Amino acid sequence: MSQQLADLIISSNTVFTGLSDQPEPASIAIKDNKIVAIGSVEEIKHCAGEHTKIYQFKDRLIMPGFHDFHLHIMNGAVALNSVNLFAARSEDDALDMIHKFAEAKPENQWVIGFTWDEGFWDTQQLPTRHSLDRILSKRPALMFHAEGHYAWVNTKALEIANITRHSENPSYGIIGRDENGEPNGILYEKAMDGVVRHAFNFSNAHKKDIFSNFLAHTASLGVTAAHDLHGLKNIESLDVFKEFEDKGNLTTRIHLWPALNGNLEHSKQLREKYQSDKLRVSGLKQFIDGVITARTAYLLEPYADQPETRGETSFPPETIKKWVVDADKEGFSIRFHAIGDGAIRLALDAYEEAQRANDRRDSRHAVEHIEVIHPDDIHRFKELGVTASMQPNHLAMSERGVYTERIGTERETHVFPINTLQKSGANLAFGTDFPIDNLNPLLQIYRAVTRIDSSGKTIWHPHERITLAEALKAYTAGPAYGAFREQELGTLEVDKLADIVVLERNLFEVPVEEIPDTKVQLTIMDGKVVYDNLGQ
């Protein structure tokens, strides 16, 4: 040990290693890409040589790098270069924002936007293509709803995608129509694909440009590892990721989760091709259902405000189960988007069936989102070894009144059960679902510890709050475990990879409302400083 001179030494009075629930004073020595020593400033002094870079952070918080367990990289990269409509409080507000953005970006062939939600608008009515046509008649426009499961488009976009009154609904998709049968500009689930294919038809140079922008954004937020989950809107970009890795420009570890779709030969080829420290296939992902607000989430009982539907599954349950059994047999970890209690139960049933068919193994499958759960299914996460992958800020992203109307008061008592799942022994792993939500991890941490709802004032089920230490662990150690990387990542320990973030203040000492605005001072990934906001 005494022979090892460190490349970097960072010290603070408040270091959260993740091994206990409170920060403590410590000094960390880093050589190459690993942590080689942790101890007091005195104990680590011998690791300093003339070329060692030394940082002293006083009372700023040093912690493991944030590990976002659920996001969509290239869709997020597009969103960073698009108009964000979350703040709109009426359709006119949204149109005004879109119009200003379009004027400022005349070079964009398509005008793309994200995160509008009519639940927050004064009318609570869905918009139509006609209002978009008024401001954009010649350029195609595509505006993704806040939950990403439906979109608002203009007439030009429908024309390009050849969607007419004669177009049939795709499997698991709906083309919204007016009273005359004409497309009204709202496209649900798979019906979006035709438009998205054209809007996201990017050159390789453009993909590299927006991916580079994404990496800079993650580094600035202290995100050192991310899980890219197969989404509804795929942009082929694995070659771009690989090129960045080969050139040493990958500043965030990327875990890929391509589609679970029965084509296991393709999945196995991808797994063999991408298997490095920084870029690897970690398993397979698929959707079981949609979202509550659009009534596409799959429920065990009908929707409270529309009793003729309980949503539906994106594929027949038997198909889903067969895919899981086959992929599990090949050693794949599997993750399912499951928001409604029916979808969550189906995911757990499929994992249980795989255990019966293939014998029990350490598979670490996961369920994503887990918004409305039946209480009978809570204990099954621990029993089946399934990770609960959640995004706490989602509980404040939908207008609470609208959400509750959809599911009714009885089911409402079992929404976003973060603490209940944790207490039951489930492995908890947090992420953002970016670009559905902002990429800032501290917003998720804030929501997990406060449970403040969309009103900004009321606490939604106070018993589901968790402690700050628990929330930080769910954003570091939980995802590392979920990705079979707990030996390398997730806590600050000797011999682990040096993925570390320094925050401008100690989260354990500040009022909770200051958590989301706390800035990152330094981000270290693989032993290298990839973001520096120290103003030195």
C-alpha cells in the first residue's frame, strides 16, 4: 500500500460511504480507476506524491456517484434540444412556448417537445392538431405527453406518417379521432411510432452531437452510471456509444437493456458484443402496460371513472410469460414496465413461473415504476428476489386529483409504496425515467424523503416517506446490486471503482426544500474528473 502514490486525494468532514447512515470525516485516495485507500487525512497522507492532485472539501458532502437505474439516453438527448412544456398551465401557454421555440430554431426540420400534461391545464381537455396547425402549418410538430405514452401532433406530421381517416389502429395503439372519424392529433402508445420514425431520423453526426451533450449533462448532475432501457421510441445508437467508449470519451457507465421480444439470438449477440466496464448489456426490458392518466395501465379491476375498461397488456400474458421463461433460461435479467396492479402481478407471476421452470437462481429481475400495487403482491418482491425500480418524483408529476379519480379511493391507499416495499425487504433502486422527468437525482431524493404531491404543499401518504440515507442508498447501492455490480460500485470502499460525486453542501444538514437545488461541485468517473464546478 505504501508504494502506491495516488493520482487524486479527496477529503471532507462529511463523507457518506453508503456503509452507514451518517456521513463521517474521511480522506479517499484514488489511483488509476480505483479507490486504493480510505482513512483519516493523517492516514492517507503517505499516498500523496508530487503529482497527486489534492482536494479538500471541508463540509461539502462526498458520496458515491449517482447511479440512475432507469432512463432513455437518446430520447433524453433529443429532449435536451427540444421544448419542455411541463410548466404550461393551459393549451395557449403550451402553444406560446412551442411557437417561441420554433422561431428560435428555424434549422430544426421537426419541432419536437416533451412533458405537456393537460391535467395541469385550466380546461383539463386534450388538445388537437388544429391548434398546433395555427402556429405550425408547414413544419411537422411532435409533442410528447409528460408520461411519454401519447403524443400531440399537427396535420403536417400526420401527413408525413401517412395517418389518415382510413388508417387502422396498430396492435396496442390508438389513433385519436374526432366525431367525423378524422385523426384529431393525439396518438396513443404504438400509434406514435409512424410519426416518431420520421422525426427521429437523425444523421450519425447529429446523434454524436446530442449524445455528447447528454454526457456533459449527466456529469454536471453527478450521474456516473445509467441504465438505458429499451423504450417506445428507439434511436439506433449503439455504434455511437461504442465509438465514444473506444475514444475514451464515455464519461458515464452505460448499462443497456434491449427489448425482450422473443428474439434471443439477437439479444445474445448484443450481450457478447457489449460487455465492458463502461458499456454492457445488462439484460432485457419490455412494457406490460401504459399509464394511469391515459387509462392504459393494466388494472385488476376497472377504472373508477371509466368502468368499461381496466386497460390492457401490451402483449398477451402467455406470450409475456413464455418470453420470460426462455430469456431467464439463457441467464438474462429482465425488467418490466408495470404501473397498474394487474401489470405488476403479471410481471411477478412471470418471474415466478421462470423460477419453477428453470430452477431458482440469482436472477435479479426488476419491476419498473410500481405505481398502483395490490397489497397481496408486496411480499413477493423479496421472496422472488425482484428489485423494485422506482422514480419517486413521478408521484408529483401527475395532477393528484386526476390520478385519484382514475383509480378511486380504495386503490389510492397503495400508490407509490416506496417505504412499504423497502420494509418488506425488497431491493430498492431509484432513477428518473429521463426524459419523462428531469435528470437531476436530487429531485428524486427530495420527493422520496418528503412525499410532497403535485400541489407542492400536501404530503401524499406520509408513512411512505423514507430517510435521506435510505434514499441515497437507493440511488447508489440499490442500482449497483440490481446490475450485479455491488462488488465494484455503489459504496465508497477500497478496491471499488472510483465513481464519486461531491455536492456543494451537506444534505444531512440542510432544510429538505434545499435538496433539489444543491449543485454538484465535482464528478469523478473511473478515477477521472469528468465535471469540475470549483471555479479554480
